[in-house]
Amino acid sequence: LFVGTSRVASKLVTTVSKIPNCYFVSYRWIGGLLTNWATVQKQIQSYKNLLSSDFENNYENKKEKIFAQKKLDKLKKLFDGIKDMKSIPDVVVFTNQPKEYLAIQECIRLGIPTVCIVDTNCDPDLNCYMIPANDDSRSSVKYILNYLKSKIIEGLSNIEVGSHFYIKYNESIHFHGETIIGSLFVVIALSIFLFISTKQLKIVPEKLQIFSEVLFDFVKSIAYSQLGPSFYMQFLPFIATLFLFIFGCNWSGTLIPWKILELNEGEFAAPTNDINTTACLAILTSITYFYAGLKIKGLSYFQRYIKPSVFLLPINIIEDFTKPLSLNFRLFGNIVADELTVSVLCSLVPLFIPIPIMLLGLFASSIQALIFSTLASAYIAEVIE
């Protein structure tokens, strides 16, 4: 909350309204604004109601309309800067200590940190943080407020949803370490399984070879059913890789107790629980999609954008970008929803109740791998029809 009720600062503090979660008082500090916040909220709601009312229809009497307009103007001066403030602020910035002394006292009583421009006629011990400056100079106050605003915006731009264990390549490039480690684990585990199961192939398969052959036939059926007998072999490695990677990531997130391994920042989880992973898979699908069209049809592939009419060009282009986007959010959304469901249930009820949900999650994880690889095949098939 920025407070600037002096002649110098009143107009300057109003510019903070453009910053999210920043509010201002520029006309007059109302006694009890913070210490009696519940009552002030009722007055703010009254102002909002008056602001949204229809003056032309609600007040037939000209005298009543003028009275209501005057009341609205008065409330606007008092509450316009804080009408969207949901609770008492986390920090208050003052521009003139002597003029805003009562407001500072309210902050001290409530334990709210304060920042204040302190001139030679101010008490330096009254505020948590002081900025020595001339509070009667417009340029001085403007410079300080602009600096504070720039730092608030900089802080907001650095906020991320969740925290991550970063692996820094250089100052501008960094990776989510827990996702890379989880992905490497899945790739290595799959590679070892495929190597062992196909190391000594037999005419009459046994154990792991049976499982790997069943898995191969299953993935082959996905590519064959969508791409047809003429083209499925060209794209089978890509479809199989998608299926196995997503399947392995989803199951690793459900079966492996990643939470036991603690990190300073972030936590281990299924790699597909990171939207960057699902976005990369979707981008790979999109690249393969265009590659298939150019390989099979050459430059004539681009004719599809203007068929049956050139007016459909924008819609066809948007459609091509929407397809991988839908893959991305479908996979990410389902994986996150499954993890949230299990986490909430574990926090509310005993462990034996969430276990069936976790087993259902294993099934759902397999279905997600099937859906992603099937849709990827369908998108590629659409290009080469």
C-alpha cells in the first residue's frame, strides 16, 4: 500500500495502480483504515455498489441524483485506490512522515512493516525502513517511487509456480534438474530392459522376450491402425519411443517413492509432471507431423493450407498449432490431477483408502501413454492421407 496524501505525492502514488496487488491512498487517510478494516470494507462495498449503479434510472429526482453524485465523488477520493484490496497490506510505503503520522501508528500497532521517505524534520526510529530524502521535492519523491515500482515489477516477474532444483549451463540457460534426473532414470531403465530382453533372441521366446514382443506388437498395432500398412514402419520408432517414454515416466511417478529423496529446492516426481516435458513431446510430434508431410508430398504439402478455399488459410495454420498444444495440456493436466488426488486423499484419510486410487492411477497412466501415442499417429496419418 502506497500512501501519499501530501500535495507533492498525491498524484504520483496513483501510478502504482497499474502494478498487480499494489494499492494507494492519495487524498486523506481515514482513521482506523487498517485497525478497523472490517468496517472500512463495508464502506468500500457501499462505494462499489454506488459506482456500478445506474444514475439515470435509479434517481428520477434531480436533487437525489446530484446528492448521490457528490457522495460518489467523495468516496472515490477516499477509496478508489483501495477498492480492490482484499485484506490489510503486507507492507506500507509512506511519502511524508509528519503528515501521515497517524497512519504509521496504525501500522506499528498491527505490526505491518513500513517504508518511509525521511526528511530532516522526521523521526528516523519510527519506521522499519527509512529512505533519507527531501519529501517536499516532487522529483525526489518521483524518483524513489519509480525505483520501488521497478523493483516490485522485477520481483513479480521472477515469481514461479513451485520451486525447482536448477542445473545452470550458463547465466542465461538453466534446466529443471529433478526433471532431467527423472527422465534419465526412465531412459536408462528402459534401455537396460530392452537390451536384456533382446540380447539373446530365441525362436521360442521366454520370460522378458515374451513381454518385449507383446509390447512391440501392441505399439505396432497403434501405428498400423492409424498410419496403414504403407507408412507405419517409417514412423514406428517414433511412436514406440513416445509410448515407452510416457509409460515409463508415468509409472515411475506412481511406483517409485520419489518423496524420500529430498532436495534443497523442488522435489522429484514423474518427468511428465513438468509441463516443459509434455511441451517438448508435443513439439517433437509437431516436427514429425511436418516432416511426414514434406517427405511424402514434398512442397505440394503446403497446398493443404489453401484447400478447399484460400480463406481457410488462417484456420488451417491455427489448427496445426492447436493440435500439439492440446496433446501437451491433455497429458500434463491428467498427470497433475492424478498426483493431486492422491496427495489430498493421503492428507485427509488413512493410507489404505488412497491405495485403490493409486492403483487406478497406474491404469490411467498407461491410458495416457496410449492416448498420446495414438493421437500423435493420427495427426501424422492426417498429413499423409
